Amino acid sequence: MAGEVPVSISPMDVGFEGNTGRYRHADSVEDLAAILLSDRWDWSNVPSFHHAPVPTLEAPEFYTDAANARAAFVVAAHEAGVQILPDDATKMLKAS
């Protein structure tokens, strides 16, 4: 809603389009919600996807811990095979 203060998270970049090096930046739970509701990611075979929206949508509404929303999102993203930076940076360096 207009005029609301965004609920900040530790910034991340979310890979998309098969992890081709293209990312979408997120630094608020509102950004995470937009990603979860976007059609750029296929969440259909990701059981944890059904849990990720709850903390993401509750954080701004009920002033809950934004870190929980971020953590739930990261679990769903990893289950979908989506890279999250900076979280996955260490794994990417080891792979190269």
C-alpha cells in the first residue's frame, strides 16, 4: 500500500531464467512477495513454496521478523534450484 514503510531484509539477488547470470534484487519483504507472485519462476514442484509466502506476507502486516521471511524464501528458492546471492557465493566460487 502507498505510504507504508518497506520491511527491510538482508539484501539478496535471486537468479532466474535457469540461473543464466540474470538476477532480480530484493531488499525488502515486499520484493520477496513480488518475486513469489511473479511468473518468472516455476514454483509448481516446490513443496516449501507453500510455506514461503506466509512469513513474507505477515512481516509487513504484523511486524514479524523479516529474517524469518527471508529464510523461508531462501529454502523455497534452493528447493527450486534457484541461486541466491550472496548466500550461494561460496558454493559458486568452489565450483569454479
